[in-house]
Amino acid sequence: MPYLTNERKSTIFTTYGGNATNTGSIEGQVALLTERINHISNHLKVNKKDFSSQRGLMMMVGQRKRLLTYLSKHDLTGYRSLIEKLGLRK
């Protein structure tokens, strides 16, 4: 059973991106990447030698960083509210 079902994805995009069909929104993409990053991080705590998942995790973190940089340059208030909602920066 996949951990990220279509219903879960649609709720993520509804919560952060506006509506369920707005899958291209930066906020929705960052929220989805954060969900996947958290899942893989928990997986790697148990499976320390899973290096292929570790590489995928690093690629997802880099993609999220690029999206957040784009968002901060184009919509600073949206960036700050998204970081607050997701609890990324402390």
C-alpha cells in the first residue's frame, strides 16, 4: 500500500495550493516534497545503509530548496507563510 495516496495528495494541494487540481503551484509542490522528505527520513532512520534512498532524499531536498528560493524571490509573503505552515525554518 503506497504511503501517499491520491486522496492524500489532493488534500495537500487543497491545503497549500488552493484547489486539488492546481498541482503546478509552487506551494503545493513544496508541501508534497516536504511530505515525501519526511517519509524517507523516517525510512532512513531504520535502514541506515539504504544509500539509493539517501541519494533520492538529497535530490528532493535540493529540489525543494530551489522551489523555495524561487518563491522567496517572487512572493516573499507567500514564502514566509508557507514556511510557517510547514515548520521548515526555526
